[in-house]
Amino acid sequence: MQPSDETAQRSGQQGYYGVARVAAGEAPPEPQHQPARPSPTSRQQAQVDHVLQSFGKGVGCGPENWRETGVDYLYREQRILVRDEYLDQVLALLPGSAVEGSLIHGVTRVALAQDMASALTQVRNQCGAGVATPDHLVSIAGGEAGFCPATEPDPVAAWAMPDPMATTDHSAGEGIRVVVVDTGLDLRAVAAHTWLAGVEGDADPAIGAGVLGPYAGHGTFIAGVVRCLAPRAEVIVRNVFHTGGATFESDLVEALDRVLHDDSPDVISMSAGARTFDPTGLLSLNVFHETRLRHHKGVVLVAAAGNDSSRRPFWPAAAGWTVSVGALSTNWRTRADFSNFGGWVDVYAPGEGLVNAFPAGTYAYHEPPARPDAHFTGMARWSGTSFSTPVMAGLIAARMSRTGENGRDAAAALLAEARTTVLPGVGAAIFPGDRR
């Protein structure tokens, strides 16, 4: 694939999304060396360890008694996010605290002069819920702290066919733009797989010369799923979750705002989320919807429901303004045992044992149980609501090109169709192709 003029112009420069863009054929940056650490005893511990190690100082664990109850969410230490209309009141309640910066219109990040938990409790007691929250860490990883892939990837033969298979409707998605907000793109995979031809985006920094870091290829795999269901869609993969597969909420909302401005998407696919301090969810993303997204007519955000096998809300998927996607098991008749569920999940799509494009190289498994390194030759099998999400995003794009509907209308029509094929004990379900 030849990069666009814009991609070529930015190639080798520090891009909007925190990494250098690279033109086709250029080697992506080497992943950072990860020092050895004690073997973790659980997937959650491994995932949290990786995030904390990647970010270094400045990340806190919540709730306050997390050592007894387990980590429920991660956040930027000594920072909170505040709704602008309450900013003066909050600053008056918290002497010594100061404005650090405005994110988007409607929300400001504040540096605290006191303990964060007590500050937030004071604000909630005086001003109510949803006024101020931590600057949560939002991640594409898995586990109870609000992460996304249910498994680590497994290699399959380089000649393996994608699953779900590519649609026979070769015009599906024509004229529709899908932006995948994720870890970035492997341009070598784009050149190697016909269904990825023309996909563009930011380099995935976890892909080195023959070495694959944790969560490498996540965005590439997702782009492949979208393209199998909407082969004519324009697909752009943004590297937003570039540090340990995670980013702070405040950085995410600024990246989403840039996506709206720079990329003019019809569909945004985001396989990431978080548990939160406050039951109202991710404050800055709620404000993003109120002040930005809802004013972009027809743009729909499709979000992963998460992999805790829990009915507890996972954000932003649990927000009423997203299309939240849970995962079906390999038989497409039952809910995958890892998938979150509940009334806040809009639809379930295949998400267990999917096969698609993956970078070539050696991958060191870092979650228990311990197993030898694996060599990938361009394809992988992977499970998670991370991958049921692009199934829905691709189906939305395909319907848009077929009917002329915008993203929100196409999503609503597909959800209505899914409710006619409710699976007992699961809910509304949607299937690509003829396999039902």
C-alpha cells in the first residue's frame, strides 16, 4: 500500500497520537525493554503489573482498600477531572488545588494539594455525583480493573482464512470511513493480506524487528475484522493506547476530539474501557458526547463491553450514547464465558476464537499460566469483546453503504434486527454472513 500524501508528510515525525507515523515498508520503532519481574499469580496481576511498569510513577490503584478487595480501577495520581460549571466551587472546596489544563470545552483537569480519595468524597458530598472524578486509566488489556482482550493471541498458519470470513459483497462499506481507536497498525500486515489493502494509520510501537511486545497487533487484528465485513470501507487505525496498551482518560478524550476533527469518521470502533470510581462512568467521555460527538450528525461510537464475566457496568460501553458489544462463544449460540452482560449491553456478536491478521514475529506470553514464546507468521486466533466490537462496526459500515443511512441510524436498524433473533440466556445477537 502506498501511504496517502498526508501520511507520507507526517512519516518520521511525532504525530498527533504520540507516536511517529511511518510510511509503508519502514521499520516501526523497537518496543521498550521491559525489565524482569516476579511471575504473577493471576491474569489480573499480570495485566496490572504490565500497566504500572509501562507508566512508571504516577499511577494509583483504587479503591482505597484495593489490597484487600483487589484493584477495581487505575488512575493518574493527584489529579481529578472536573465539570467546568462546577470548577470554581470545587477549587473553593479544595484549597491549594490548581487548574492544570482544559481538555475539551466542559471539563478541566485539576492538580490536587490533598489526598485524592478524600477530595473526591468531599466534592461528591457537597456537589453530587458526576461533578469530579479521577483521571482514570483506560486500557485495551483484560481483567477486573477494566481491560479488554480475554486471552493472549495464539498463532495459526499463515495461510489460514479469517473467521468470520470475508463477505462476498465486495461493495460493502463503500464510501464509509471507520476509525479504529487502538494501539496502531502493522503496515507489513497491510501489505501481506489482501483484505487489509488500503488501510492506513499510525505505527504500532509494540511491533519491533521480529519481536512483539504485549498487546502488539491488537489494532491490526481489529482492522482486519472490520475489513472482512466491510471490504470497501476506508479504515484508519489510530495509536491512542500506546503505553502498555493504556492511556489516561484525559488523553483519550483529547485524542477522540482530534479523530472527529482530523478524520471525519462515520463509525468509531473502540475496544477499550475502564471500571470507574463513580457510578456515572467516565466524566470526560460523557462531556465529550455532550459537547462534541452528538453535534456530529450520524457518527456512532461502538465500544467493547469488557471481559469480566460480570454484569457490572464497563465504561464507556455502559453509557447510553454508545453501542455496546458483548461476545458470543465459538458456537454463536451462547454468551462467551468471559463476556460482560446485563441490560446495558446492546448486542452480542462473535468474539471467541476469531482469526485474522497479526504481525509476524516472536511473542513472549506474560500472563499465567506460563507457556513458551510463540512465533507468529502473520495470522492469529484471539478472543475478547475487543473483537466482537469490530464485527458490529463492520456490519454498521456495510449497512450504511447499502441503505444510505448514517451511522447512528444504521446501528439502530441493526439493533432492531438483532432483537428479532434473541438468544435465550444471552440477549440480542447479530451474525455476519449466513452462519446463524
